[in-house]
Amino acid sequence: MTWMLYITLVEVCHRYVNVALNKPAYQQNPFFQTGNVGDASNAVDGKRSDLTRNGGQCVLSGARETATWWVNLTTTHNIQNISIYFMTDNKPWGASNENAKSALGFSVYVSNTTDKETGLLCFKDDNFTLETIPAVFTTTCPVHGQYIIYYNERLRGVNYPDNYHYSVINNLCEVEVYGCPVTGCYGSNNSLPCPDVNCQYCHKETGTCQVCKPGYKGQQCKLECETGKYGVNCSKSCGNCHNEPQCHNVDGSCTDGCSAGYRGSLCTERKYNFTINTCLYHLTFLNFYLRCLRFPFGFTFLILHDNQCFTFCH
Ligand SMILES: [Ca+2]
């Protein structure tokens, strides 16, 4: 019996992981303009032993009409639960705590963009009071998404309950987003990892891949993108790579640099447009003499002025 209980606990613990841990985070109107105290990343640093505003483990924004914080999971995740640890200042939570007054009315969204309006509203507080709002809030939200957005507002012209603070802040010490790991999971307990290595997430019941990771395609995501393509659904076209039509199937980068005349990390920018315009600008307004010379690696413009030669535009 003891062993059965142990096995069950192990399965539960390994079913979901905190996919928000150490992921990029952002907040509107940060209270501290410099330093790490109150930084947006403090809500995903895995630390929640010090719940004070100056303890370096919490997020803090300035008091405004709106407060927004989000974490970017960096890829779409199969999310199950979201927990929020509010900033209590290590004091009793509730009616005597100003932070609780500010937290009332908060919302939690899951979105595929940084715009909450394009996402799903997982939770909106319409019922908590200072006596009932929990210091650690958990909601179930079984959806797919990349951004977890915390939002609150005290808009002008809107009547709020008497116990609401007149302004809102981001007062978050930790936001934990429990979901499947990057490879996804499925099954009756949603505890089995998706079988296809290059699968972004799979069907909850069958394990069949629904979306491949960027750079892969096919029913089991075994195939890399076809020549000249890369990215999500292999929908993006490669730039002008040197001596090859194919770029990196995931991020579109070129292994051996760009073809002559192109630049940029994806080799999609024309190399000479800007420099030619720059030279023409100087030619027109400074009455310089422009001469164009051809070199093995491309074009270089020389500007001659007062018998001095300036190598100007490479
Ligand atoms: Ca923290």
C-alpha cells in the first residue's frame, strides 16, 4: 500500500513541470528603473522565501490605472495550472494588507501573443474580498499558449467595490505555470511524454502530434523542412545563403554566410542599398566627386575631395 502511494506521488510530481521557470518576463511601469529589485524576472526566478518588495524575489510596478506583467514561455505549451504568489511583505494577508487591496479584481490570460485580447481569459476575479483573496492563488486553465499575462485595472469612470485600492500594481513574487514539458504529454493521466521527438505538442488522448517544432514537418515530424524553407510549419523562405539554397531548418540562419550583395543574420537584406543612398546624399549636398570601382568581392565607392581619397562605403 505504501509503495502504491509512493508511486502515485511520483507520477503526480513528474506529470507537470513549471514551464515558466527562468523564462523571459516583462512588466509595465516598473517601480525601480535600475537594478534587479522589483524586476519582472523575479516572478519566475523560483524564489518565494522573501515576499517583501525589497527582497529581490518579487515584481513591483508603480501604482497606475493598469498593471500588466507577462512571462514568455518561448514556445507554445500545454498548460494545466497557474499559481500566483502575491507580495505580502511577509505580513498577514487580507484586510490589513495594502497589497491585497491592489490585487483585487486581477485577471490571468493565456495568449499566443503579448496582447491579452488575442488570448483566453483563464480567470477574472469578480468575487474575492479582502477576507477571501488567497495569498497563493491557483487556477486550472487547460489550454495551449505561449504567454501568461497578469493584468489588473482601476479605470477612471468605473465604480469598483469599496475595498478595492484606487490604483493597481504588479505585486507578484512568483508565478508558476505547470504544464507539459516542451515535448508535450498525453494519456489518461496526461503523464506520458509525446512519442515524436520533434513534436511541439500532441493530442491529449492519442499522443498523435498536432504541431511540429519549428523546422520539422510530416505526420510524425520526422522530416526536416524542404529545400529553401524553415521555421514553424516550414512556412518561411530562406534568405540568400552563400553557395547553397538551404538555410538552417529551425532558425533560417546561413552556415557559410551570405551570397554577394546580401547581409543580415538571415541574409535577406540588400547589402548596398543604404551605402549607395549615403554616397548619393553626400554627392548631392556636399558636391563631392563620386567614382565607382569594381573589386572581386563586390562594389566599393570612393569619394574624392581636395585630392584626398576616403574609402567611404563598403
Ligand atoms: Ca520570485
